[in-house]
Amino acid sequence: MIIKSNLIDTLSRTVYPSLVEVRNGKIFRISVDNGSYGTYLLPGLIDSHIHIESSMCTPGAFAVAAVSRGTTSVISDPHEIGNVLGIKGVEFMIDDSKNVPLKFFFGAPSCVPATDYETSGASIDAEDIKCLLEKPEIKYLSELMNFPGVINNNREVWEKIDIAHKAGKPIDGHAPGLKGEDLRKYVTAGISTDHECSTLEEAEEKISLGMKIQIREGSAARNFDALKTLLRKYPTKVMLCSDDLHPEMLVKGHINLLVARLVSEGFDLFDTIKSCTYNPALHYGLNTGIIKPGMPADFIIVDDPGKMNVLETYIEGEKVFDRGKVLFEYGGASPANRFNSSKLSEEDIKTVALTDKLRVIRAFNGQLYTGEEIDSTILGEEVKPNTSVDLLKIVVKDRYKNSAPSVGYIRGFGLKNGAFASSVSHDSHNIVCIGTNDEDIVAAINSIVEMKGGLAFANGKEINSLPLSIGGIMSDRPVAEVAEKYQKISDRVKACGWEMDAPFMSLSFMALLVIPELKISDKGLFKLSSFSCVPLFQ
């Protein structure tokens, strides 16, 4: 097979008309041609850090959508399904990925559960990590979210680090806001990447200590605009990633959209492409990411690097996407779940005021960070949501041991009516719900209990829902189908006053305890700066 196109050669940093000959899945020869072509050939794109589960689709369903966007490889951290099903969840992801040609390079989840202050469905200990890292599909130790454990010499955390070093596998980081001596100790442990930076100052300090920065543009956390100038100053230290990408965004595009933005804004063409091809391949030791003889024929053809409309996608020399048509099929997945939760009543989430000082989570659009506020506007003996001051109730219900729910309060979302709930709640994936009144909160949560996982919106007699049968966090249906249903239910939330970009993605991170500052788990409010649970009333 011979491909004729303008080759964007990231090795020689030139663009020229070429003939690329492919034999047995590998690039055999590259010749300079005298032809005139209106297309461009470049290495297949790599997402350097993603949780496939956040697309709400299985690896196979994800692959069908991703190849149409020029993605040929993903560095995938399966800790979401790991929190639900443990090692069996990781093995599910590996097995399912083998049904499609997209290259999945998985990590061994380092923090399952993420903390001891929440109920998860499973745990992955140091011995499990050792077993996982022996698998050829496992290329690295996934993001070490327990950075306090690294800094404070937690035995279990350091045992996992040592195992990764002995296995010769890189270690991914997760250290939002960490700086100074604590950051130095964290990096000295051999942790080599971070995707949590939100400012240039934070990113440059981490780069100065030897870390590589994964610029993230996902559904809830979007740091691309704040960090993109890193590419000009530190082109070999930067990679692109999505981290968490919901289905309605995946159907619109993937890493190709970030490339198009950078190129159209005047960033160096070769550095831009290398940030999502060669750089991640080099860092993780992958046999892909570059076009030269002897390498696997993983490449794409696009109309224009400044637009990145993908025309054709090749993986191991096989054409998997051709001008609007995916050339392989995905047959679905076997059932896998862990769900044990009974329905709630309104009495279960009633809150009696103990003082007139209520601790409130403060959320912000486009950020995983939250703040802490003290509200003194409580009226009466019972604390009720008050939409006039944007005070909403947030409830987390453990779905593994069926314990009583925890109740908190949150503002920043602007919801005026109804309630919406999800069993996609990082990282333990218990049921989390935000609402304007107890009746709708209970209805939304109970809808998820009936489905044994999914998303739900309740507003009076109205119930909209999206079942997620795989671990309560994924579907094996096509991405476009999941995206359509997801968009419909999201639109209903937005129609009730929601002011942020991605309702369900934002909701899912309100239970992620390892992101500053105040979050909530099934065990109550949690404050990261003190790494402890805190009372609802001050």
C-alpha cells in the first residue's frame, strides 16, 4: 500500500509531498514525490491522559468515535472502574479494548480507594499493583492522587512507588496547587507528570523540577487557554490530554480540536503535533507516535492542520476510518457491575440546624477546585435549599454497603427547579445528587437505584434518565446514542437555571476529595487542606 500526501515530518521539521509505502502494518519506505496534494499526513494522535470511563462508554464504543477524530492511541487510567470492581475492572477494560484496533495503553490505578474518607467498591493494594505492572498492557503507575501520602511517607503509597520503579514503569502525578518543598519531595519520588496545573506559575515550577505537564482540556476542567504558551517555551515538556471527556464532547472532536486551535493561533506546527504524538510516546515508551521506516503505520490524513478535519485514519497499516465511515464494528460488552443500595425517603435527608453557621461548598465554572463558605442565613430549625441565594442541597448515597446518606449544601450552580443525580461520581462512584427540594432529590436518587447506575433528572412528575449498565458508569451503546441521551438530560438541567457548562461532569467532581478544597463523600464533608472530615455546622 502506498499513500500519497503532504507529509508533516516532525523529525526533519519539514512538510513535503511524499509517497509512504506500508508493508505488513509498518512503514517500509518514505519517498519524496513531485506531485501536488491537497491533504496532509501526520502521526496518529495520542491522548496522554484520559479516563475512558468518563466518556460513559466502554473502550470499544469509545474507539469507534475516537478514530474518526484522528486518535490512534490513548494513555488510559482505569481507576474509575477500578474503584467499582478492583482488578476485575481493570481486566474488563483490557479485555474490551482488544475487540477494536485503537491502541489502549493502560495504567495500574495507584489510589483505589482515593482516600479512606469514602466508601468504594474495591481496593487495589501494593501486591495488586505488582501483579498489574507485570501485564504487558499496563505501561505505567497511574496518577498518584494521594500526594499527602507521598509527602508524609505513607508506607503503602511508597511501596507502590518502589514497585513501579523496580518494574521500570513511569509514574503519573496528580498534585493540584502543590508547591515549594512539598512539591520537591513529591517529584523526587520519581513522579514525572502532572495534568492538574491551572496556572503558568504552577506549571513552570513543576517543569523546573523535572516534571512534564499534560495540558488538559476536558468537559469540566479546561486549562488549555491558561497553559498553552508553555508549548512555545518548553516544547519537549508538554503533552495534550482530555482527562475526562463526556460523550457529547467526544462526538464533536478529541485531541484534533486542540491541534487545530494551536496551529490556527500560530503555534509551531511541529511542536504542536509532537505534543500529542512523539512526546507522549517517548515518555511512556510506546512504539508509535512518529512516521519513519520500521515504525507501525499509525497515521492520519487531514485536510488542513489548522482545521484538522480527519479524512482517513490508519492503525498498524489498517485503514480504520475513511471519510465519514468507521471501518470496524464493536459488538458490545459483557455485564459487569457492583450495586447494592436501597431507595431513600425524604426523612432520610432532612437536616436539622445545629447552629446558624452552615459550612457550604462553593463551586466554580470550568474548575474542579471548590471553595468553602460559611452561611449565616439559615431560617428555622430545618436547613432547606434556598434558590434565592443559590443554596442547594447535595446528597451522597453509598451504593456498595447501603449505609445512610450524607447531606451537605453547595452554591455556584444557579439551579432553580428540580434535582439531578449520578452514579458517576469520582472516584468511588457513589450516588451524588444536587437539588432544590427534597422531593425531587429523592426521586432522582431512587431512579438511579432502580437502574443500578446511571444519570437522572427529576422535576415534579418528570423523570429523565440514562442507564449505565457497566459498573454504573459506562454503557456499551454507541457514543452517538449515549451522547444524544446525555445531551437531552443535560439540557433539562440547564433549562432549570443551571449556570455552568457541564452539569453532570461538574456534579461528578463534587465528590472528588483529592481536589481542593471542600468536597463531600458518603461519609460527610471533607476538607483537603486538613485532609479530614469536617462538620456541616461550624
